[in-house]
Amino acid sequence: MDSPGSAEQRFHARIDDPLWAEHQRVARALIEDAGGYAHQYARLVECLAGRESIEVPSVAGDVDATYRAVLARL
């Protein structure tokens, strides 16, 4: 998980990566059609409420650290 603002910022940053550009364009259109980023983030949080889940904070710019955080929670 990440904060709503940081998650949105990271989403937009991937648009400059040629490997993700088309995927991001389609995903952005779908998200906007479904109420926007804040709405979708709220839906995710609502979906997780009451479920047996473990929140693992993501580390911006550090995939390895995020992966280690996931492994530490398993």
C-alpha cells in the first residue's frame, strides 16, 4: 500500500516508460471513467476492510526493499 497521492504520482510516472506507456494510457482512461484515482483508492481500502489482510507499505523507487518487506510479512 501507499498513500493515495503517492500511488497516483507513481502511476503517472510510469507513462514515460515505453514498456508501460500503452498500458498506462488504457488504465488511466479506465480509472477516469470509473470515478478517478481517489475514488478507486477508496474502493480498494473499502474492499480490504474486514478481510484478513496484511498491509505492507511500498517503498517508492526501491522494488527490492518493497519485496523484502513482503517477504518479511509472509
